[in-house]
Amino acid sequence: MAEHLASIFGTEKDRVNCPFYFKIGACRHGDRCSRLHNRPTISPTLLLSNMYQRPDMITPGVDAQGQPIDPRKIQEHYEDFYEDIFEELSKFGEIESLNICDNLADHMIGNVYVQFREEDQAAAALQALQGRFYSGRPIIADFSPVTDFREATCRQYEENSCNRGGYCNFMHVKVIGRELRRKLFGRHRRYKASRSRSRSASPHQHRRERDYRSRSHDRDRDDYRDRNGRRSDRHDRDGGSRRKHGSPKRSGSPPPAREGSEERRARIEQWNREREEKE
């Protein structure tokens, strides 16, 4: 029974807990929802409810005076807000993601989701935001259960095919330009990459270390060659007797060069002939 309840937790089959609050941290029924909203006591994600005030709040693409707004002006207004919020919240820690809803429903319009790298960073930001205002409006901040935004965002919106429009129950995350994203998140990625390199060596570094050890081994092996370019007794592949442990080392002039295989065979044949003649 416990395994079944755990498998359906936060899904449509769960008749106790609200699936929408679990997935997107907001519910259109609010406190009147018939299902439970399990508000987390700690989370790396904060929800700043209805914080972003888009210039076409009443009618998309039209200002309060009924005049059409250039889409480039709307995007510029949005990116100015995004950068302002990012710069302020990054004072409390490294930001993993910052998502702002482009929905029009009351429970999602202008919602700002900021996910920090650590939970204590989110807690410090939440404490600092209490009682603060932005553009003359109070900031309503709280912990959010959302940690995986892939489950919270509308896939049809990303493909420009959502037929629910701004009143969709899933997040329509408004995107920012590539240059602004590189400006805000690039420096954190560079810092994180440099920090990870300092903690552990990369595969290329390990490969360089192996090559260095291999070259060092080759140099050490070559050091055992004699003056004539032949290997010493310890590394001679042609055989021969090794100097036993405890035998005295030779002193004085350097030892003569070792004979080759043909020279040794000739010398052995000469010894055999001399021994036969004596017999």
C-alpha cells in the first residue's frame, strides 16, 4: 500500500495531494483547492509570486492606452527586468536557473522561479527579501516544491503549438537572448569548471601523466645501456649470467664491451677444438 501511494504521489491519481502545486508550485484554486498543498519548509527554489509586470498586462501586444507595442520593446523590457533580478539574487549564492512565466492566469502571471545551487543560499535570499518592495509593489516570496522544471514547463509552448494560450496550467517560460544568457550564466559556468578542474584532474591530464610516466620509464631503461649502445647485464635480452647479489663490484677502468652471439659461438668452438686436441 505504501509503495502504491508513493508511486502516485503528485500525479493525477493522487486524490490527496494537488498535482499542479507539486509540479509548478501554484494552483488556480489557491487555498480553496480540495487537495493538499504541501508547502516545503526548505528548498533550493524560491517563488516570487506575480513579480514581473509585463507592459501588456491587460491585452497581449497592447499597452494600457490601447496602443500596439513593438515586440522588441516588450523583449527589451523583459530582459532589463531579468538582468536586474539576477544581479540582485546572485548576491546570495550561485543561481542554477531563473525562470519567469509568460502565462496570463492569475496564479501564474509574472511568477519568478529562482533555483539556487544550495538550499541555505535560497534560505538566505528568502530572509533578505522579507518586507522588501520592487517597483512600488511588495515582494511575495516563499519556498517552492519545484526542482525539475522539465516537468513544470509546457512542451507544446516550446514548440509554438500550445492551444491553451496564456491560460495554460503549465509554465510558459519566457526566454532571454543568447548574449544575455552568456553574460549572466557564462561566468558562473567558467567558475564552476575551473573549480572542478582544481579538484580533480581531467582525462587529458591523466593521459599526459601516463605519457610522462611512460617516457620516464623509457629514459630509465635507456640509462642502463653501456658506452657501446648495448644494454647492461640486467636488461640484456640475449641472455648471459647476471651478477649475483653480494658479488663485489668492479672498480677501475670500465668493463670491456660484451661479445656478440657469433663471437661467443666462435670462442666456444675454439675451446672445444683445443680440448679435443689435448685429449
